[in-house]
Amino acid sequence: MDDLDEIIARLEQGRQRATYGAVAKLLGRHYRNLMKDKGCSHRNSWVVNKQTQLPTGYGDSDLHPELLANANGVIETAEELADWLSRRRPSSG
């Protein structure tokens, strides 16, 4: 898996949060600039800070309405994320 947009889309589809570190490591990138070119949006809010379990720099209106309501917890490692992604079908749009 090497496409950030695809990972984000699948996290949103599954209503699953994952840390910047988990996503970055899976993609072979550095977590600090992982979302550099991404805006604060509902879709992008599924990628979160490990400590706060929220996306960095987002206002309340930027968070997906279901972000805090889900009971799925937060994926914290690249291995967990790879396993989670392998068990879910990609979205069709």
C-alpha cells in the first residue's frame, strides 16, 4: 500500500482512526510531514495524534461527525494498520 489518499478513504469508510506514525511508517514517510499537503477536512480527520487521539490543528467543525462516536479505538502501529487494511475491501469511489 503506497497511497495516502487510499488509506484515508478506507479509514473513513471503516470509521477507524489511525495515528500519523502508523500511516507514515506503512508508507515509508516521516509522520511530521505526512499530512503537509492535506487540508483539515472530515475525511482527513481519521489520521490522528497518538497522545490526543485527535488530528492536530483541527477545529471542531473540521472533525468528522462520527470521529469521537466510534468505538473502534485507534490503530497505533504500521503492523496493526496493514492487518486492518488487509481485512477490508477498498471503497469503490
